[in-house]
Amino acid sequence: MEFLGRFWAQVTATTPGLRTEVLLGAAAVAALLVLSPTLWRSTRHVVTIAHEGAHGLVALASGRRLSGIRLHSDTSGLTVSAGRPTGLGMVLTCAAGYIGPGLFGLGAAALLAAGHAIGLLWALLALLALLLVQIRNWYGLWSVLVTGAVVFGATWWLPPEGQAAFAALATCFLLLAAPRTVLELQTSRRKRRAPDSDADQLARLTHFPALFWVGFFLLVDVGALLLGGYWLLT
């Protein structure tokens, strides 16, 4: 019980607000990870984890039965859930993927702005652990374990200031990466490479065309980026 008390005190401890130059530095590194074609090929796997995790969370929240999640080496993924093939639950599950990373980033920005950088890192670890039990292929298992190891290493070995800087980097990365994936989606759709994309599935489930859903994804992700940036800088 004493150990649990110390652990909870550490998780809920607040850290001093990050200096503006640290936040800007974290944002600059995150932008490099998102905008560099070479780095993006690797870092995009993190966005796929958030994307498929969002599908899974919303599927469970809407009463569907989660059958498993697969992550692939080409940065694509697949979340399989059982339930009604139509209806609100299916619509919400389909819509969650492309807005998930942005909303995760927005939630992370709220925690970071409140001084809970350490709690944010432990929350990320908890979400990765929940995702891990739903992974159904070896590459997905490897991808989640590597990501979890990086977050755990930052949580366990970095000093509080370093943990806060790492949390800021993770937050900025999610906020910046989310809109890029939506733009990539539309590029693939325009080249007819993604006939079964989330947007096209939503078009079949609703009365709104796929382009409407692409715009909706982009609006949510850009809104999360602007609001999250505002929270971090004020």
C-alpha cells in the first residue's frame, strides 16, 4: 500500500509550466518528424496506433464487440468489431480513426497545460497496454511494444523536466500529425487508391459524401491543433 501511495503521488504530481522556448523546441522537433519524408515513414506508425486505438475505444464505448486490431509495416491498420453493420455505433466507430490522434493530442495538451506531464506519460502507457491485448499480428505487437518502451524509458529514467519536455514533444507530434494523415487520405482517394477508406465507408453509411467526411476530419484535427497550441502557450 505504501508503494502504491508513492506511485500515485508521483503520477498525480504537478510539474512547473514549461518555458516557451522548450515548447517551441518541442514543436519544431515534432514538425520535423511530421514534415520530413524520411522520418515520417517511421513516425507515422505512432499515428496509426492512435488511429486504430481510437476505432477500438469508440467501438467498445458504442456497445460493439472488439475482435482485434492489426498494424502493418506499410503504416496501415485494421480494427475489426462485431455488431450491427449500420447505425450510430458503426458511424461513430468509422469516424473515430482520423480524428482520434488529434483528439488524443488535445487531451494531452490539456493535461500538460495543467502541469500533469508525468500523469500524461503514464496515461499513454496505460492506453498502450490496453491496446496491446487487442493486437492480432506480430508486426502490430512489435510496433506497440517499441512505442511503449520509448514512453516507459522517458517516464522511468528522465528527470521531471525531461519528462515534461518529452510529453510536450509527444503532444505536439499528435497535434501536427493528425491533419497530415487526412491530407494523405484525400490524396489517396483522388488517385483512387483507397476505395474502402473510412470516409468512403461513412459515405455508404450516411447521406453525406466522402468528401464531406474528409472535410470533417480535417476541421476537427485543425481545430484540435489550434486549441491545443493555445492551451500550451497561454
